[in-house]
Amino acid sequence: MTTPKTTPEVGGMGHSIKRKEDPRFIRGKGTYVDDVVLPGMLYLDIVRSPHAHAKIVKIDTAKATAVPGVLAVITGADLAKYNLHWMPTLMSDTQMVLPVEKVMYQAQEVAAVLATTRYAAADGAAAVDVEYEPLPAVVSPQKALEPGAPVLRTDKKDKKDNHIWHWEWGDRAATDRAFAEAEVTVKEQIYIPRIHVASIETCGCVAHFDKVNDKLTVWMTTQAPHAIRTVFALVAGHVGLAEHKIRIISPDIGGGFGGKVPVYPGYVIAVAASVLTGKPVKWIEDRMENLQADSFARDYHITAELAAKKDGTLTALRIKTLADHGYTDAAANPSKFPAGLFHVCTGSYDLKAAHVEVDGAYTNKPPGGIAYRCSFRVTEAVHTIERMVDIMAHQLGQDPADFRKKNFIKPEQFPYKSALGWEYDSGNYAGALDKAMQMIGYAELKREQAEKRKRGELMGIGISSFTEIVGAGPSKHFDILGLKMFDSCEIRVHPTGKAIARFGTKSQGQGHETTYAQILAEELGIPAADIQVEEGDTDTAPYGLGTYASRSTPVAGAAAAIASRKILDKARKIAAHLLEAAPEDLVYEPGKFSVKGAPNRSKTIQDCAFAAYTNHPQGMEAGLEAVSYYDPPNLTYPFGSYICVVDIDKGTGEVKVRRFVAIDDCGNIINPMIVQGQVHGGLTMGLAPALLEEISYDEHGNVQGGSFIDYLLPTAMETPKWETGHTITPSPHHPIGAKGIGESATVGAPAAIANAVVDALWHLGVRHVDIPITPPKVWKLLRENGVTE
Ligand code: CDP
């Protein structure tokens, strides 16, 4: 879509209309969970473990309960009376709400203090005396799987080791055969470290159990309110919390990025405390709790091999991965795929054979495996294939851009069935790469690099030509805890032609109030300004699986178009009635029906809406409403080509990103300004793990990145000026031809940066550097290779 079909006043697809939500955000008038204050509200604070693995000998609450304002200290033993001390994870593992016997990671919840003020709750938490008996901590997943390693999940009676699951995909025999026959192979160990979503707003909730009406309302920072309601009902049904008596409200959210999908113990404790006291209970994490205890992302130890012919034709990919899941598998993956969508790891390349294996391991670390601004491990997949392709190109002495173009899936091959079974919907990978090369001046940069190399200067050019996979997903293969991953839109057109549309998704800053209204405006011709979009209240919104993995546009966006078309079907009959014509004799353009051959005889959508309530045809139900629960036939495959130029300081090892060009293709664009904003934010969130972010642990399981002093986020100082552009290759199966965009840049950027760094150092013998590429890491490489004294 290059030229919008609607006028700027209507504001359908392709218009960069300003975000409807921003007036309240930029004036500080948003309503976040911590803005919810109810009469008589109590506050919860959490006591956390200083040990990574320890037996709980005793919890002494006497001093804590003596703190003025403290009402109670809640322990695992208290919850155990109601069988609420354990809960299921989204991957059907189990997770402690509060421990009874032992703690499994540093910063784990040990007890909770309920008080009349936030300060009293914090003082009470500091006064809880816990006696621990430290146990040996198992920190590395490799050691966790060694024979004789202490078995961590002693709660699982039959568990004899720390192995969670083995999962494999692809044709092993064909892949092995391709490797045996290969003329050239490359192999690399790639570690994608543990990182953490550091949303601007931490997690929290206000739980209010109204004893009179027997109704629980929870305002909470969740990306998936309906799924949470169902999980609460399934877990707490036995204590009287039936699903129709639970209302989850997800108000304004300050960033989710996958970290607000899981259920954290704090939510459950707050609900239990409210049910027991009948008072509203607020729990808001502080920044360090958020960083140390909430679900992490990545932590994949990958061994990858790529095979090719001497002429540079890629033939096969073989990958073995060890996934560190902490003490429980709390990833938020579709059930069928314990390693998420990692098996899209053949990327943008036409590979004839591939095989991928992943093993999950328990360690004494926080649980997780969440999709940090990516579609279930697609970042790990992209990083692996883009690094490997680059290594192979360098190994063969071929230009990485030419090498990619030679091996890309060609436009005429779509729909393309990958060696690992995915059906890519559409793409033009060379088109995006050509545009990026032109924009950055690739040939000129190569000349500059050659000259600089002669002078001993370190300059690198890195490419990442990634393919994403978003829009989970078709119900045949995709569910979370059995809930199929459809999504929904319900539209009500009011008599005066204005409308309200409600969705099963939940924006966390992506601008859904604007873009969903634009889809309706495109379809119905009702101005976007006249459409109110609502999400996040389970009492009013239709059921849906929520917003993560860039699924909103591919799934709920499609539901918006389909519900609109149902409205139009009815509006057409009403227009025919008003115009005394047959419905099939009417011509439709957005917002108006007219009689074929008599354009002056017409009725607007607003005329039809009014008639739906004042003058509807006999035999037709009054009103103009529709709902769609959209089950996508396939995922969408956005893609892009990014090119990054780095300069490396030989004295300090510092990597400076000098230029970064990003060409994205998300099919038809709803709002170009919002898409550009998503890409800018995503690129910065891709730069972060490439150069700065990592959560590591010492051998005792002490977290080394537990505050923003050690866990480095990019600031304006480290962030380059992003140069963005796009190509448009519509999705053939999506009703409006759109693909997702929210996560493309986070997924695609790290490999471009890493490839640029290795490109700068390849001639010195460097083949790979794990992210984050910090100055000490590079400096060490320079020293080892005789560049720096
Ligand atoms: O699920 P999530 O909203 O995080 O991701 P998305 O569906 O990729 O959408 C992110 C934002 O970009 C939303 O406001 C979309 O409506 C907008 N978008 C767009 O304007 N055009 C597209 N083709 C895709 C997304």
C-alpha cells in the first residue's frame, strides 16, 4: 500500500495519523496499575532469598508483625493450607508461589508482608527473620546435566536428574547425509546470554475481592488478561473463584515485551491476601526485584554447523542447543513447541536439509524463557543463522551481500516450504537488501574499509537479512495451556455512526487505539476519530490470547477487518432497503453504497447505522454489531535487511556503531509513523543485548546484573541515528495484507552488529564474538591477536 485509499479525514490505512492515546500519556494522565488507589487498600511487600539454593529451616515473623502497620506475614505454609503454594507455569511445569521447604534461586519470594502502608510493608519485610541452610547451587546448565549433579526438583518425586525435555525437528538423516557430502562446512559455538526485559513500568497489581458481590477484580500488568482470568479460575476454582466472578483489568501498561505474560507469585499472593481480608491489596515490584526475579529471556547455548558447496551454495544446517530454564520451565511458548519457534532457524535461505535439537535444563536461577520482544525464540534463531551465514561467506572469501543473495529464497518460490516445515507466506529478500545497500552506499563503504585496513584501522560492515515469523497462531498447531491462539474483535456501530471496537489483545505502548481504528476506518469508511478502541477488560472485551510475539496485527488486526466486513454485509442490506434496490446492485466504496449506474443515489455508512436502529427492514434484527474470532490460516513472515557500520577503538576495544540502515517489510502498513516508531524502539532494544545487556551469575548463583549499575541499558549516548526505510510485500493470506512489525528490529539488529564487529576483526583470525560485545571482550581479542599491547 503506497497511496492511502481513504482521505486524511477518514484516516484509514497508510495515514500517519497521530496516536489517539498520546494526549493522555504526554500529559501524565494515563492510568497505570500503581495509579489505582482504592479506599482501605493494603500493601504487600515480599521477602526474598539471599541464597540461590537453600533449605528453609525457620521463618520467624514475630519482629515483623510487631512493626506498626503490619497486619500479617504470609508464608508458604499459610498458602499450603489452601493448596496455593504451587502453581502451574504456562509450559505446564510447576512453580512455587511461596516455598515451604527450600528456595531455588537468589531473590526468590520467601514470604509476604501485608500492611496498611507501603513503608510499613517494606519495614515488615526487612524484619522477617528467615533461617536458611545453604545447599550446593547448580549454576551452569552443562554442569546441571552431568551425572552426579545435585537433583534440583526434589518436589518431583520421580525426577532423577535436571533434564527437562529433549526436542528435535527436521530430517536428521538427510541433514547428516548433506554434511557428509558437503564440500565446505563451518561450525561455531554461540552463546546468547540471559537478558531481562527492563520495561519502564515494573510488574504489579491491585487485587480487590468484593465479599458482598463475591467478585474478584484484579488490575494487573498483564499482556494477556483473558488467559490470566482462565488460569486464575483453574488454579483457584477450588477456593471459590469461578471464572465469571473474576475480572482482570489490564490498564495502561508501560512496556511488556514478553515479561508481562507470565503469572508471577506476587500477583497470586496479592489475590490470596485480598480474598482472605476482603480488602484491596496492592503489590508493586521495585526495580531490582523486577530485574532479579521476573522471567528472563534467551540463555541459549548453541552449537551450529552449516554446510555448503565450494561455489557458495548452502546445503544444510545442523543445530544443537542447551536451554537454561532456571528452576522451572516458565517459558510462555505455544505448548507444542518447547523451544518456541526456534526452528525457523533456516532464516531467509533456501536450505534443502536441516535438523535442530534442543535440551532444556534446570538450574538455580530464576525461571523463564520468555520471548523478549520476539516471537518465541525467533531472535535466537535469527542470530544463529545470520552469524553462521556470515562466517561461511567470509570462510569462502565471498562478499556477505552477494553470498546472501545467491542463497536467498527467491520471490517466485513463495509460498515457500522450509526444510523445517514452515510455509513462508511471501517475501522479496533481495529487494530489501538491495535497498539497504543503496541507502548506506555499500560499495563506497567497502572501498573505505579496504583503505582503512591498510592503515591498520578497524572498521566493519555487518549485514542481517532476517525473516521473522509472527502471528501465533493457527489453532491446528498453536495453543497456550490448551487455549487456542485465535484473537478477536467486537464492533458496535452506534445510531449516529460512531463506533466502539473491543479486542482480545492488549497494547503496552504499541498504539492499538489508533491503528485498530484505522483498520475499521479503511473497511467501513467511519473516520478513525469516530471509533473508540478498548482492550484489556475481561468483563467487556471478547476473549483473546493477548499481545506478545507481534501477534496483534496478524491475528486481532485480521479480526478487525473480518468483523468490519460482517458489519458491511448488514449495512449493504440496510442501504438496499433505504435505496429500494437489490443489495447486489449496490457499489461500495469506503463509507458509501451507491446504486450501480446511478452514483447520486447513495447512502453513507452513517445513514445505514441510523437506519439500523430507526428504520431497519422487516425481518432483520435491529442494531449494527459484529464479532470475529479469527483463527489465522498461517503465520505471517515479515523480513528485513539491516546493514551496520562499526569502528573499533584499538586502545579500549570499544565498538562504535557509526551507521545503521534498517529496511523492513511488514506487508501493507497501517500507520507509517507508528511502524517507524516500532522500528526505532526495536533497533535500540536490539543494540542493547548486542553491546550492553547480560545477566550473569557467579558460581554460587549470586546475580551479577541485579541493578542498573551492572545491567546496562542503552542511553542516547550509545544509540546511533537510525536510518530506516521499507519495502512492501503484502501477506497473501491476511485480510488486509499486513504482517507484524513490533519485534522485527529487536530480532534483526543484534546479528548485524555482531557481524560488523567480526567483519572488522576477521583478518586477525577472529571468527566469532558472543554478544554482548563489550569493550573488555574486544580488547582481549585484540591483545590475543597482537593488535594491542
Ligand atoms: O502485537 P504487537 O502490537 O506488539 O505488534 P504488531 O502487530 O506488529 O503491531 C505493532 C504496532 O504497529 C501496532 O500499532 C500495529 O497496528 C502497527 N502496525 C502497522 O501500522 N502496520 C503493520 N503492517 C503492522 C503493524
